[in-house]
Amino acid sequence: MTAHWLSCGGTVPAATTSQWDWGTFPQWLSALGTVAATVTALWIASRQRAAQERVLAGVQKEKAAHVALEDLDREGVTVRNHSQTPVTNTLLVGVEVYLDEDAGEDVGWLTVGRARARGEPQRQDLLPAGDSVRFTFTDWSSPEGLTLDPSLRWGNPRVTFAYTDAAGTRWRREGADLPIAWGGTPLPGVAAERRRAVRRKRWRRWGQQRRTAWKNLRLGLRGKGFTQKQRRERHRKKKGMQSSGQG
């Protein structure tokens, strides 16, 4: 048949493999090296960016710690901005003090409740660098309903205040503790870390689902039901039959 087809003017097609240029082994090796180098460069850039974001976040936290409390007493407290940039919306979030009562010589002083107050002014819109504002404690009251008489001994007030830095991040600080980011503009790297946390959570959930599916498949092959719900249902039925047989 081939001879007849050639006699009619046909040509034999070339081999199929010759129509594709698969290249040589060095070319494949070079391409794989290029891909590996690109992936490595992207990974290194990602790590460097994450490190830079951590440094920037640390610097911002250090600057936020320069806003501190001074001259704290029962009458009020001073908030001073020791940083080089102004802060805004400074206010007292909470003022609380523990109250002690004399229970006698044998027992001594016992904590019987708390007292809370609010600060005046309620808010300082702008606190320039190096400046301070004095908040006065007013409207003392006890959440336990105690009468604030002179026989009670007052402890040191615990003051929590909040402010917004020049970058727009809202901070909350309790006493001399380190400030905590409380809203506003996120710190550098926070959004990326949240995305990584979401991916890790999804990966763990997928792994758990995969393990559960594999376990159910093995149970099904053994004739013990494909789901734990079916296993519990069979166990209840078996237990009910045993209890009815004993009755």
C-alpha cells in the first residue's frame, strides 16, 4: 500500500518525534537552574521585607513607649509626651484603686472592694512633643456599692490611657507597662502576618479534614461505618439491645 501511495506522488511524513524540539540536557538543566534561582530570590526578598517590617514595627513601638505617666496620686495624673512627634486623642480609659479595710490586729487590712473615677478633661486633642497634660480624677464610685469613707485605706491608682501616634496607630497603655497597639493604622507587617496566620489555619483545617476522611475510609472498608456519627449511632443501638436483653 505504501508503494502505491508513493507512486501517486505522496511523500512519507517525517517521524513524529522530529516535529518537536525537546532540546538537550544542558538546556533543561539551565532552565531548571533559572527557575530555582528565581524562587530563591523571591524567598530571600520576602524574608528581607518581613525583617524590615519587624524593625519598623519595633521602632514605632519604642516611640510609642515615650508617652508615659508622671506625678500619679489620688488627685490626678500627668501624661507627658517624651517623643519627638505629637500625639493626638489622649484620654484616660480607666482609673481604678483597691480599697482596704482594717479587720483588727489579728487579721490586719483586707481588700473589700474597688473605687473607680473618670478624668478631667475627658480628652486632649493634641499633645505636642515634649508637652504634658494633667488629668484630674473626679466622680469616685465603688462598683461594689461601698461608701467611700475615711476609714478605708486607698491603694495606688491603676491608670490606663490611650493615644494616637503620628503614624495613625492607636495605643493603649496601663501604668508603666509597654503600650499595646489598639487600633487605627496597623503596624508594619501586621497585615502580612494576619494573612500568613489565615493560610496556616486553612492548611491545618485541610490537614484535619484529610486525616478524618482517610480514617473514615479505613473504617468503612472494615465495615464500621464511614463517619463517627454512624459509629456512635451503632454503639447506642448495640448498647440498647444489650440492656433490653438483660432486662
